[in-house]
Amino acid sequence: MGLEDWIRVPATDADIRARIAGLVLRASAANEARPDLDDDGLLRFGDAWVALPPVESRLTAAMLSSWGQVVSREDLGTAGWPEGAPGRNALDVHVLRLRRRIASLGLVIRTVRSKGYLLEARTVTA
């Protein structure tokens, strides 16, 4: 159930209004469903949870603070390693591990080429 729709023209006004109403409902449901990370590193989404190690917890917190937006590699590096990132590969390894941990919650981390990463709920496609 994605946040997009299509319509074949010509279309009636009633059909267009119905599709817009459906999109509004799906968008509001998607906005309500937001993960929560507590101070102990427990990431909760829906009825499920997963414990995160410290670095992955800091990376997740940075992505949650910008929920629905791309977070740059630089910002994630600073969040994960406040004293200075150990190297480019370290971020890649921790994002890979984090992707695996959060998959069971229905969350995904998308790579946005040349920009950074985006944490979002996995969308179900028909």
C-alpha cells in the first residue's frame, strides 16, 4: 500500500475525489506509524521491538530525528562516533548490521545515492 496512485483519463470527478481520499487516508496512516527508540537502545515499531548496540542506537536516533528525510553520511558519522568516525567502511558495516536488525520490525534503510540514508517503514506492494 504505497503513497501513490494512478488514474486513466478521461476520469470522472467522483473517481478522482475517491482516489485523493484514499491517498490522504494512507498518508495519515503512514505518518502515525513511527518507530520509537528509548534510552536503553530498544527500538519499537508496532508490537515488535529489537535491542540495538550503542553505535547502531546513535545512528538510529539520528535517522529518527529526521524521520522521512535523508540523513547525510557526514551527519550519521558524527552521530555514530561523536569523537570522530573510524573510517568510511565503519559506517557502511554498521548500516548493514542495522538493516538486518530492523528488518523484522518492518523497517528499511534506503540508500539515496550521493546523499545519504533514509529510514522508513517497509511498504507492501500488491
